[in-house]
Amino acid sequence: MDRFLKNNTFVVMVYVLLGLLILYMLLQIKPIIVAVYGFLKEILAPFIIAMIISYVLNPVVTLLGSRKVPRTIAVLLIYAVFITSTTVVLMNMIPMFMNQLQQLNNSLPQMAMKAQSLVDGLNDFEFLPDSVRTGINNSLAKLEHGISLAISKSIDGIGSTINMLFIAFIVPFLAFYILKDFQLIEKAVLAIVPKQHRKNTTKLLVDIDTALGHYIRGQFLVCAIVGSCAYLGYWLIDMPYPLLLAAVVAIFNIIPYLGPFFGAAPAIIMASTISLKMVMLVAFVNLVCQVLEGNVISPQVVGRSLHMHPLIIIFALLVGGELAGVIGLILAVPFFAVMKVILQHVFLYYVHRQPPPK
């Protein structure tokens, strides 16, 4: 028996069989796992959002606390500044958004006619193979069906809208209490940990904060800067609805690698209904924004704190998107970064606990 246990091939095969057995058992209870996951996602979503907001704002509260400002007053001051600045920004931006949405609504029939004329021109192109022509028509039919289905779902999803409004209402209160008692929560977590492990746990939390602090806090600033650059570029090339399209670029830029493509897609689709020149200009604007973001903005604002290989990041995005959609794409990279730090600490802990080889 010892001869088999010392054989690396045998040990690897045992681990592979155990892994396959665990995977098979998980597949058997998949409906239960899906149900529990859906329930926990609905319950924990506001707490996770509130924790992210608290994590972003905690350094400001701590800075005010070092100036002898009580944490409760500091949190209220931050809320007051945030609400005031948000109100000022929204009062100036909402009329622009509404105006551009109204223009977009009025232009939709004309854009649809242009798209139809483009398709008709492709169908009349004699050198275009029949299979390609059929594929284009089928794709447009599927797109039209998908849009109508999405509209009907949005109309039927009044319950989901009410739930989202409830989450948006409750999150500020959760973030307030988490920020106010942030230090107490840290002490309570450490109090649960046995004394002999508290030093390692503190080191683990510090490393997680180092890995994520600049990334999470800086990513919001990067998105704002990239969105502003996109708005300036769209405005310079006379692209219709520059504020709406730049907002899409800013929101999707939080997703690494894939976000710029998602953010640029609506502008390119809309530009295709204007002219080929506008498509090239929009693509050039987004290319300039991403070159600046990758080589100037992100290294200065966010830095390279995660130290994750691009393949790992893409894998994390695929897993996050499959599990939680757009929210999963946004949270996948920070979550995998935390897991990486935890696994590194666990590995080092067990390595140091092993007796040295004789």
C-alpha cells in the first residue's frame, strides 16, 4: 500500500476520481444548488452592494476620524456632500438625457428605414451569395423578435422593477450602518478568530485590502475619465446623442477587456445608420479612449495591484458572466483576486506548518 501512496501517478488518479465523483454529486443536486443560489443572491445582493460602497468610502471616513470628527458625523457629511453633488449633476444632466432620449425616440423610424434600405441594397447586390443574403435576413428577424421579447419582458417585469427600487432605497441605510460601525465589525470578525490565528488573519485582511483598494476605488474614477473622453470625442465628430453613448462607454468600462467592446457597440451600430465615415470616426474615438485608458489613465489611477494574468481575468469574466450576468462580469475580477490572496495564504500556512525534509 505504501508503494502505491508514494507513486505520484496513483495519487493524481485518486484525486481526479474524487474530483469527478464530487462533480457528479453536485450535478445530481443541481436543482437544489440553483434554488439556494437564487435565494441567497436575492437576499445578499443589497448587503454586497452596501459593503462595496462602504469599502470605497471608508478611507474618507477614517481620514475625517483622524481629524477628530466622530464617525457618525463623518458618514453624514459624506452623504450630504454626495447627495448635494449628485443633485447638482443630475439637475444639469437629466434635461440633456431626456432631450437626447426624445430625439432618439423621434429618430427611430428614420433609422429603421435607413437600416431597411441598407438591407435592401445588400439583397439587390448581385454578387452576394444567396446563403449570405438569407443569413442576413434571418439575423434581422431574430434581432427584431429579440427586441420585442425584451420589451414585453420589461413590461411584464413590474415586480422586478419594484424589487430593484426597494434595493436602491435600502442600500444607503445599510451602507450608513456599515460605515458607522466599520471598525466594530472588523473587531467582531477578529474576535471570532482563535488567538493563535489572529496575526495571520490580520495579515490576510491587509493583503486583500492592498490588492483591491486601489483597484475598486480607482476603477470608478477611471470609468468617469473614460466616459468624459468618449463624450468629448463624440461631440467633436458630431455624433448624435453623445452623452447617452458616452455613459454606456463609462458603465461598461468597469469590465476588463470585454467592457470596451460592449461599450462601443451601441455607438458603432448607430453610426452605421449614418455613414461609413461616422463608423470609422466612432471606432477611432473608442480606440483613442482605450489606448489612453490602458497606457495612461489606469496605470496612474489604479496601478497594477491585482497582478493577475490576462488568461485568469478572462476565465473569471466567463465564470462571472455565466453565474450572475452583468453584475457577475463586474464583480468577477475582484472576487478572483480575493480568492487568489486567500489561497496564497493558505498554501504558505500549510507549507510552513510542515516539518522540514530530513
